Amino acid sequence: MIEAEKQGDTAGEIYKAYLSRAQYPLWVQDSLRTMIGLVSKLPPNIVIESTLLQEFIANATNDGFGLKQLFIRICLELLVFGRCGLLVDVDSNGVPYFALYDALSIINWKENSIGGRKDLKLLVLVEQFDNSEDEFGHNRIIS
């Protein structure tokens, strides 16, 4: 990428060409699948003391999956990207759920360090949602 800096590649065309030529061997995908298989072989030990939160075991995400599947999804994101975002939100009925964001959806963040603890100060996410009255439409809005 030193060559791109020398040529003043402001549009990123040299980097895009570099990405298009990049090799992604199949053994990387096989290794990822193997690691997820090893992680999911032993089920996580989930202990929830509160009776109010027992529903999370079976229904923790906005698409209806439980905590075990959420754990596998988090492990996959961490293996692929090295980070992910987990946000607790409330749906229109007042029911809380976990929303998982991959690394590419988290475009900016700032942290405060208070007494050795890092607190999130700013978080910018890219979200997509359907914007179509037609059930077969594919109009999406990115915000």
C-alpha cells in the first residue's frame, strides 16, 4: 500500500484492485467451520437466577433464537472479524432482546476510561430495514 500512497490514490482504486486479486483459500473457511463445530460441541452452561429473565433462554434475539444460538453467533463474529457489538433493545411490545451487530456495521465508536474501566461514550451503527409496503418488495433503507 506504500505504492498507493506514492501515487496519491485518493479514490482507493489501487486498494480495490488489490482486494479483487486477493486469494482466500478454502482451508480458511474449513478452519472456521471446524472451530465453530468445536465451540458448539459442548453446550454453554447458562444459569439465570431471575424468573423474569428465564424467557431469554429460549427467545433472546429479535429473530426468535435463544441464548445458545446467540453464543454461537457471537463466537462466529469474533472468529471472523475479531469483534462484534451486542446491544440490548426493546421491541414495540416492551419485550427486551439482544441485537448482534457485526464488525462492519459498527462504523465509529468512542470510549471513556474511568478508573480503569472503559465506558462507551459514542456508538455509530449502520442499520438496514425494509421500506416496502409490498410484501414481495426489496426496498431497503440504510441508516
